[in-house]
Amino acid sequence: MAGYLLDTHVLLWWLAEPERLSAEATRVIADGANTLYFSAAGAWEMAIKKTLGRLDYPGNLPEVLAENRIDPLPITPAHALAVADLPLHHRDPFDRIQVAQARLEGLAIITRDAEFDAYGVKLVQG
């Protein structure tokens, strides 16, 4: 069993456009032996984009996550402080906190964002 952190676009694709995901990402997410997580940072990012009229998502997102066996990953003080130790390869604060979370929690990130490569975290191509 392994743990995986879904980047925001990966979660959205899984829920609404699964054909956009790579075969590997689909296999990993569908495998019930894997533990899946979605960061509170991703939910925050989605809420901001919804407020700006740039995104829509299910109003019952916590229930949808549970139905898809995706556990919420809260942001802890340790996660937030770990961002200070990251080089500035990526300036997006939502992505940086996800990198810190993945490092501290020993998770691989499922993403299509090539900028994650520079951080040395395990990645699955979304």
C-alpha cells in the first residue's frame, strides 16, 4: 500500500473528466490498496477560483471525496513551516504546501505540473 496526494487538477479530472488522466494515474487512483489524499490547500485553491468564477465543483465535495476513498489532508503547522525549507522552484503557494506535505508525510504526488520535478518528491504523471 502506498500513499498518494492528488493535485487539484487531478482530483477535478478524476471526478468529471477521467479520460484526461494518464493510464498510470487512473490505475493508482482506482487501486483500492492505495491511500489517496487531497490537501486542504487544494480545497482552498478551488474555493478561491470558484469565487472568481473560474471553476465549479460539487457543493458536497467532502462527501464526494469520501465516496471516492480520498482522505482530506489538513495543513498542520509543521507542513506550513516546512515551506520555508523549499527552494523557490515554484512560486504557487498551493503547490508549495503540497510539496511540503508530500515530503513530510512520505506521499507521492499525482500531477501534470512539471515544476514539481525540481523538488525531488516522488511523482506520478497525472
